[in-house]
Amino acid sequence: MKRNAVGAVGAQGAQAFGSFFLQILVVRSLGLDGLGTFSILYGVMVLVAGILTGFVGDSLVVLERRERTVRSALQHYAIGLSLIAGIVSAIVMIPTGLITPHQALWFGIAVGLFGLEELMRRLLMANVLFWRVAAIDLSAFLGSLAVVGIGVLRHRIDLDLFLMAIAVGQVVAILLGIVLLPRAERFVVGFVRGDYRLVAAYGVWRSAQQFLRPGLLTVVRALVTVFVGLAATGLLETARVYVAPAMLVISGLTSFLFVSYARNKAAGVTSQLRRADRSVGILLGTTTLMSVVFLVALPFVGPLLFGTTPQLLAVIGWLAYAASVSAVTPYGALAAVGGRQALVFAIRVSDTLLSAIAVLVILALGVQPSFAPVALSVGSIAGGLAIRAFILRPEARREQAIR
């Protein structure tokens, strides 16, 4: 159990390391404005990956994915949604003026491949093969780094190069993922009519929920860009990237908990809720310790990584946001596994809107963007407490009454 939990953190760590290093190269090569643009584009990729993970990835964990009709539906949804997401993302970005039509082409390709690679990660996770997930993430990073290296040798370092690097890295990861899949999972069913309704009934709520957090961060980036400018977005991003290790630990353990809850439904809500409470305590303690380390190291590590020191208030804000996420995600994962994904989504929509409005208000009032992550934390904590109080606790009481 502990080995799998460590593997889950390692898997997120490998992915986060690749993202982290790539963004360091961007800010070093393209400056803060370049990082601001790249962060918006990369945020869209994460957003699309989150939607696909919820709709297809979480469905293949919870549903019987080896049934032919379920497998067929999962395959069709994976390919179709990835293709649509890539095309729509490219078309929507062109009118914004952030990227050229040529860059939009590479962006669309990268978005689709990013989503497919995320599904490959989820399939490995469903088999509790987290260290193999780390391997394909590392291969994605090395593939991307190779493309950037070629660009450096040709004296061509621009946004096109980084978008191309992401696309190539995802292809490398997908191919390696196919090789690393267990033999029982390495099959594709024919074009039979799939059980689309069954997959959609579960997946639509999970994808909508997965959309919320990256969607909220994308909204924050857009609001900061509109109210203050791209350079301010870049500064806020340097602080977020600096504290990314805290978020990767939380994300890794949450992925592990979701799979674990799904595989142990028979344990009952009461037992699982106690476990979720313990997990929240562990995550909060870990986040607090990491926060102290990050703050102490900031004056030394910040300039080394970014060429400048990330804003202290922004770093503190993102650490507070990381702590809020660690306090709520285990409850959301447990409730979703129990079949209450629609109600979880309703609560998460409410706290997301609360967070977005809070950020909009502080920016409109002229408060510096560094306080935006703190505003996000308020809604996040409120949503997690609501899930525990209004979904999990009542179910636990009903279970105890039956016994």
C-alpha cells in the first residue's frame, strides 16, 4: 500500500518535473511575457486533459472496462473527444491574438495528444502501476527536451518550438505506455456498438468536475492578463511553478486514493471516511512542512531557477491554496467513487464560482494579483467541508443505522 502511494507521488513528480523544467526554459528563453502566454496555452492543455480524465479515465477505473461494450465506448470517446478538443482549442485561440495560425496548428495537435497521453496514464493507474506512469512521463519530458535541444542547435527558440516539443513528447509517452501496459489491458475491441450511455452517465459528471480546477486557474490567468497584463501573469506563474512540488504530492496521493477507494468499495463508507480523514491530516502536515522549506529556500532557489525571486506574497498564496486542496480532495474522490458524482459536481461548481468572483473583485478593486491564490483557497475549503458534511457523513450514518 505504501509503495503504491509513493509510486503515485513519483508519477505526479515525473509529470510535474517535465512541466516545471519546460516552463523554466520558456521564461529563460521568451521572458515573462512568453511565460504568460505559454502558461495560458499549457493551462488549456491541462484543462482538456482533466476533462478527458474525468469522462474516460475515471470511468475506466470505476466501470468494468474489460466488457466489450464498455471498452468500445471508452475507445470511441477517447479518440473522438481528443480530436474535437484539439480542433476546437486551435480555432478558439486564433481570434485571441495570443498565437499565430501556424502556432495554433501545433497547439491543437499538442492538446489532442496531451489528452490521449493522460488517458494512457490513467489506464496504468487503474492497474496500480504508478511507477510505469512515472516512466512514460519521464519519456515525455526527454522527448520534449530533445526537440528543444534541436531548436537550440538551429538557433530557433520560439513558442512554436515549445508547442512542437510538447506534441513530440506526448507521442513518445503514448508509445512507451502501450509497451508497458499489462497484457490483459493491451487490446482494442472492434467497432461494435458501445455502451455510450453507461459511460456518459458516470463520466459526464466527473469530467465536468475535473474541468473546474484547471478551468478556474485558466480564468485567473485570463483575469490577471486583462486587469494587469501578461507580465503580471508571468510573475504569478513563477510563484505557482515554484510551489508546484506541493501540488504534485497532493495530486499523486489523490490519484492513488481514488483508485484505492474504487478497489475497496466493500469496506463501506464509514471505514473509508475515517481513512479519508487520516489522509487529509497527512496531506495537511506534509504541505505545511514543504511550505516551510519553500519559504526558507526562496531567496536562494528563486533567482537560480527564474533569474528573479518570485514574489513572496504570491508564493505564500499558492502554498495556502495547496493546503486548501489537500484538505478537500480526498473527500471529493470518496464521494465520487460512491456514485454521488452529480452532487459533488454541484458543490464544486458553487465553490469554484465563489473563488472566481473573489478573484474578480480583488482585481477590480486594484488589489495586487499576488492575493489571488488566497481568494481561491476560501472557496476550495468551503467545497470540501460541504462534501464531507452533506454527502459522506449522512451516508456513514445511514450505513451505521442499517448495521
